[in-house]
Amino acid sequence: MTVYRFSPSRLCFFPDDEVYTDLPADLVEATPEEYAAFLAGPVLGLVLAVGDDGRPVMVAPPPPPAPVPPVISDRQFFQALAMDGYITTAEALAAVRTGDLPAVLADLLDHMDGDERFGAEMLLSGATEFRRDHAMTIVIGEARGLTPAEVDDFFRRAAAL
């Protein structure tokens, strides 16, 4: 009978009747019941996870993330930037009240030329909404060091404000 060992770090099983050149150090011997649950889990809609005790368990998959809102208001945009610590609360209020640009966004404009800079400044200081698919959203996300998925999460958080 094949014995299966489970690696919490790799989230996979290793049968003992195969030869491996590089086994993880965290292997634990899986019980026949744990391996049977692993085989039956996908049919039941379950996914493999690591229990609190480091043993393999089958669990319901996490729910999919909420849809990304395509648009957020300027208030939501600047408030979320402030809540993330990217701009100050005073800068967020000034941006919404008067269109004054927060320093980090003004610095971003300093790296643009002519018409591109003017268009970006008009957008940032006068927009009443910010679109997820707009090129400026991508530029700001990249300037913040965010991945596209993190920009999506930012829009989700902002939309909830």
C-alpha cells in the first residue's frame, strides 16, 4: 500500500513509492482518511488547505472577490488615497474642495511633458469621477508600486466609502 506524505509549504502530497531529488523538509505522513478526503474533495467542491495543526484538510474555496467597480467618485478616490497613507487627509480635503493636487500627484505630473501633462492635470484637478480603465489610473497605480490586482482592491475599498 502506498503511503502519502503531505507538505504544508507546497500544499501537495508525495507518494512514497516514487523517487524524488528534492523533498520539502516539512513532510508529514498523511493518514489514509486524509488522502481519501483529498481525492474526494474536488467532486464535493472542496479545495486542499493546511489545518491549524499543519495537517491536510479539505475546505470550501474562498468566495470570489467582489466585482471591480468601473468608476469611483473623486471623493472616494482621494479619501481612499488618504486612508492608504498615500496622501494626507488635508490634501484629500483640498483636492475635493478646490481641486488642489496632493504633492505626490503633482510630482507625478512633473515627469510629463506638454499636452500630456496638461491633460493629466485637468483630469486630476477637475474630475468628478475616476475610471478603473483610464490610463491615468494605471499610471498612479504604477507610481504607487501597485499590481493591477491591488489597484482593483483599491477601487473596491474606495467604492465602499
